[in-house]
Amino acid sequence: MCGIVGIVQQQETKIGKTIIEALTKLEYRGYDSVGIASIFDNKVLITKDQGKISEVTERIDINKIKGKIAIGHTRWATHGPPTKENAHPHTDCSGEISVIHNGIVENFRALKEELLNQGHSFQSETDTEIIPHMIEQLVKKEDILLKEAIIQVVRRLEGTFAICVVSSLEPDKIFCAKRDSPLVIGINSDRMFCASDIPAFLDKTRKVVLLHDDEFVTLSSEGYEIIDFNTMVKIQRKPHIVSWKPEMAQKAGFPHFMLKEIHEQPNSLADYIRIKQPALNKIADKIYNAEKIFLLAAGTAHYSTLTGEHLIRKYAKKSCSAIISSEYESITSLIDEDTVILPVSQSGETMDTIMAIKNAKELGASILSAVNVIGSTITRHSDEVLYLYAGPEIGVAATKTYTAQTIAMWDIGLELGKLSGEIDNSEYLAARKLFQEIPTVVKQTIVRNEARANHIASWFAKKNSSFYLGRGLNLQTANEGALKMKEISYIHSEAYPAGESKHGPIALVEEDYPVVFVAPKDQTNKKMISNIMEMKARGATAIIVMEEGDKEIEELAKWKLEVPKGYSEMLTTIPYIIPLQVLAYYTAVRKNLNPDYPKNLSKVVTVL
Ligand code: BG6
């Protein structure tokens, strides 16, 4: 997820300052590098570097950025680490065409091959850089007009994109196109904006036009023209006036980043699935051939590694353990060159995990990591990296990065099952079909449970403690659900193996005591029913995450939170956490707490 902005104006007033201000309001969309393309004296000037906007603007003179037209980009790296070369904008060989992009071009490798064969040279590892070269090929070699060339190019892109193009060939226009990635237009009397999100220009204008998929826009200081880039039909779309305050706009209308990020999960999971990563099979091979396997993580990431632990045992038939990073000392005597370490981390900067990895490397282990932030410290110490592509997560309590970590564990697990033969070909294909459906199932689960969770929260918010019980794979769903409730509502919530509830927890249960059960319709279902009955007999109020239509379980629930059929076993730890994320969020809100910034917690713990 990146931030893109474009400005075209009638006056030549401080365009560099305006575009930097606009980009700064989009930093929540990505912040590892920043760049601007402006046109002055019929020349494209590119100013870009790695680093946050505040860091980069110290190194450049934004007053040097002159003229009436500019596009700007604040990056969240997906293809290629954060470096100056990988920062947007990207240009063609001549430097006359420059492009910024938010999204993922799935077919960029084949298109890059074609361009290399046509003699184009590349400066970056990004997918984006193929776009200006494709435009250049049509304009320079086939004498096609710039606008037509851009349209022909975007028709060939597979994946998601919102792009802005400026060129000295048409120095007073910005050309934009979008599919799946957001793009909006802001309208002023003497100036036009385009951006990923409204906050970019909300302090300049509230007059906004939202663009739809497969639309192409020509912006000039006098106005805008929208066409469907498949049919070339012109589209008349009136602007509307936005009432949001700037803060609200950064959350796309959601009251908190955490709720926005919960709702982003269908897209973030789709992005993970969309990008085929060569590291996946290398990681599965190395795990399959390793003697000893340890997963390493902290906090929420640790609970995602419990899915990995379960799947490696089940599908690779290998003993393996998920170790909390700060407990790494307990395994150092076992680590050698036949050991594989799998660190899982959203930030890639958790100090406990970094220190453990460094030591494991010294002892000869291979480091195969699953990380969200490209170029982060953990990725630099890894032999292979599986990226999570969840985009920046602003809420301190992990949500979309947890499901991204978990889907990565399932991705590895399915490959191990295929390698070991534990999953035959038809089972593998069926599992991969379910895998592709995960974004839709997560969306359905959010829609089905949000209002119900909000209702339960009005009761839960009055409680001081609770148990979360699960079995097998969904024990970690109970763990992560309890952690979410602890982290943001400050209600003591303890996850426990359901089979253990009679060895302790049951002593605390009294009338109307909250017990959350994660009870999918899998082989644990019958035993969960007896655990639920045991706890209810002592007065517990049962909140049950269950498969829709499971009548036996439903009868036991005071409140049910339902997951669509077919996900009680394969991939279960992804949809089954969704209702518990939403329950924790609304409980915190009901207690008038701010879920985005829970007390005493930080997004990344970079101290030991
Ligand atoms: C904690 C975060 O500080 O660190 C958790 O609040 C996170 O959400 C944990 O799971 C580990 O961080 P990371 O970046 O290594 O996944």
C-alpha cells in the first residue's frame, strides 16, 4: 500500500511544498521512501530517496521543485527493498515519461522480459518501472500518442494499480488510471488534485470525485475528463462534498485504524495470495530436509507460529517447536547446521527475535523468515524471506498482519503436505481452491459478525476477566483472541486448552462468567461440546465461535459468532480469529478506550 498524489495548477506557486504536505498526510499508507516528479521548462525533474518524508526533505531542497505540475509518492515496499533506486517515480530510458504507482502488477516479470528484449534498461527491482518503459516503447517506437499509449499499457497490466503519469511530451497534463487500488480527484477553482486517499488534499478542497475501476483520467489545471479505458466511453461524474475531518479521512471513514485494518483483511490476504513468491518452495524444501525446526516470534506473531508448528508436524511429519523469541535460550544447545529457524515478524525489528536469529546463525542454522516489512533487520539476516504483503499496520494490536502471518504458515504447510505426500494431488488442489477463497470467507465472516460482536461487547465490557478455550489448531485462535481482548480492553482474558479447563480454570467460573469457546466443526467438536457443558453447569456464559449451521453447538451458546461452512479444518485459523478481533475491538470502544493506542503497549518492541 503506497500513497500517491498529483497536482496540476494554474499558478506557479510552491508546488514542491504543496506536494510534500499532501504526501505527509498519506504516510500511514507507507513511509519507507518518497519521491516527486515535476515538470519545469519542459523537463521532467525527479527528486527521490529512501527514508521517511521528514528525513528525505532534510536532504533535498523542495524549493527546487518548481512549475505547475507534479506527482509524488510515499512508498511501502513490495517489490524490491527500500532504496533510492526503488523509490518512485520511475522513468523510461529517455527520462521524459515518469510514473508513480500504488498496487501490485502480477505479470511484471513477463512484461519486463519483453522490454529487455526490446533494449530497455532498468534502474530498479520494482514492478512499477515497467510502466514508463512500456509507454515509451509505444510512443517512441510506434509513434502512438501519449494518452493512447498509456491506455494500451494499462490494458495489459494484470493485478492492481492506481497510476499517475507526467511527461514532458504533454507538460500540462497528469494522466491517471486505476483498477482495485484507490484513486480520487480533488477539485479547486485553479488547481486539480489526484490521490490515493482524500486526506492528501482535504485541507485544500472538499470537492471530490471518486474513480471506479478501469477508469482513465486526464487532469489539467482547467478540469478533468474521465473515460472507461476498455470502451473509451466518456463518463460524466459530478463531484461530491466531503464532510470528514482530516483524521477521519485517514481512516477511510472508520473510527479507528484497528477497525479499518480488520476490514482491510480481505484485500491484504488477496495481496498475499496474488504475489507468487519463489521463496515459498525453497522454504518448504529446507524445512522438509531439516533435522531440527524451530519457529521464533513474539506477541501475536507467536500465535501465528503455532499454526506453523501444527502444520509442520502434521504435513512434514517432523518434530518442531514454536519458541517465544525471549525464551530462545532454551534451545541454543540444540542448534547446529542441520537446524532451520523460522522467525515470523510483522515489523522485522523485534529485538528478542533479532538477537535469537543472530545467535542461531552463528551456530550454523538456516534462517527462513516470514516478514511484513521489506528490507527490515530480520529480512537482512535471513537466507530466505516469505513476505506478508499486508501493508502498513497502524493499530498497535495486530489484526491484518496476524492473518497475513497465518496464511503464510498455511502456504508453507500445504507445500510440505505436497512434498511429503501427506496431501495427495486432489486434496492439494481442493486445499488450494479453499486458499484462494480465503479473502471472500474473511469478508463474509466480518459482515456476519460485526453487529453481533458489538452487541455482545455491551455485556462483555462490564466484565473483569474471562477465559478463551480452544483445542488443536484453534487453541492459538483462542490465544490470539484472548490477547486482543487483553491488549485493547484491559479485561484479563486467559486462553487455555479446553481439555485443561477442568484442571484449574473451572474453579474461577461463577454465574455469568464470560467463557469464549472456539468450536469449529472438526474432530474436536464433540469434546468441545462437553467442555462447554461443564463450564455452563458452573454458571459460565458461553460465547461460541462456531461453524454456521452447527445446531448442537448453537443450542449451547448464549451468543454465537459464525464462520461460513467448510473452514473448520483446512485454513481454519484464519476465518476463526475474525469474530474475536471484532469482539475485542467493540469491547474496547464500549469501554471508551482507544483501540489504536492501548496503554503501555508499542507497535514494535526494539528493546530486550
Ligand atoms: C508487539 C506488538 O509489540 O510485538 C504485537 O504489539 C506483535 O502486535 C509483537 O505481534 C511482535 O512484533 P513483530 O513486529 O515481530 O510481529
